Amino acid sequence: MAERPTTNWRRGVAEEAALLAAGALDPDCAYMVDLFPDELLSATDAVLDAFEAELPALAEGNDEQVFAGVERVVLALNAVNEAHDGDAFETDEREQLCLFIDEALTEQGVDVVALTARRGLGRHELTDQWRNW
């Protein structure tokens, strides 16, 4: 399965904490725990859990069903973002989330290029219709 963005973010928080504990990082330069508080990571993981649980069914579905699944995960991520004052996901995080959705579908056998092309979209526009982050 594609690596979740939250796995990467948790790794960054842990690495920064280790540097702080070792005295190798000035506390004024630490920012990861502020960018990725536990509640944000947990809420994002809950959304990704639900998306991953429905992936096998999406892979067996038609275009409408796949797009409905993408819409659900994006709207749920919108809610997470809104719960964190609309700034939970910066540019890098947005790119990682979109890539995860694409890769997770691809790994289940969904041809994302063909799927989006049938709607007159480019591959990287898969989430754009619903995404607020």
C-alpha cells in the first residue's frame, strides 16, 4: 500500500523530537509538532482508514463509484482542514495527500489516467472538483 502522508509526518515529528532531546536542535527552530499535532494526525488517519477500507469496492466499481469514493475522502479531508482553522494542509501536505489517493487507487488496479481522461481531466485534477485544502 502507498505510504500514507501521516506516516511521513509522524516520522518528521519523531525525528525532530529526537534532535530536541539530544540538544542538536534549538527549540526555537522546532516546528513539526505545531504543524502536525496529534489530533490532526489522528483525524487524517481516520479519513484515510475509511478510504482504504473502501478501496477494494472502488476498484470493482464504475467511474461514478470511483469518483464518489474520491469525493468522500476529499470532503472528509476538507472537514479535517476546516477543523484546524483551514490551514492544516500546506502545499507539500496537499501534494502528498493527492498523490496518496492516486497511488492507492492505482495499486488497486484503477487506471487513474484513463478515469480522469474520460471526464476531460488531467490525472492531477482527480481531487480538484471537491478540494478546499
